[in-house]
Amino acid sequence: MFAVYEFITTRNEKLLLMMNKYTYWQAQPTKNYRTYYCSKQSSGCKAKIKLNNYGTVIKADESHTHLPPKYIKTASGYMKV
């Protein structure tokens, strides 16, 4: 599976994974992979991304229950609008 994503830093210095305009936060990493949950998980969204230790997406559940957040890039990081 080939997926394009990037890591973004928000203005309050949170590091998020952004893929297809949706953002994800990193859960506690394990020995073999890192899991990122949708930033709207607290609102019931179950979308998540798993990366191996090389940064390759090994599993992607992108079944979001909401529209993607809107961010703009600024000199100090990304700002949610």
C-alpha cells in the first residue's frame, strides 16, 4: 500500500500526521509500529493509520464520520481555520 502523508506542527506545537486532509494524533508506539488515531476520535470517529518503523503505511482505515478540518500553513506552523 502506498500512501502519501506528512507530519505537520500546529501553532500550539502539536505534531500531527496529515493524510488526505485529515489529521491524526500518535498513540503510544509499540516495538513494531506506530498507530495514529483521527483527531476527532473523541467525537466518535474510528479512522486510524498504522505505520511501521520505516514510516510505511501498513494499515489505513479512513472511514471518517466527518469532513476534514481546514488548516492553513503559516510561518509558525499550521493553523486550524
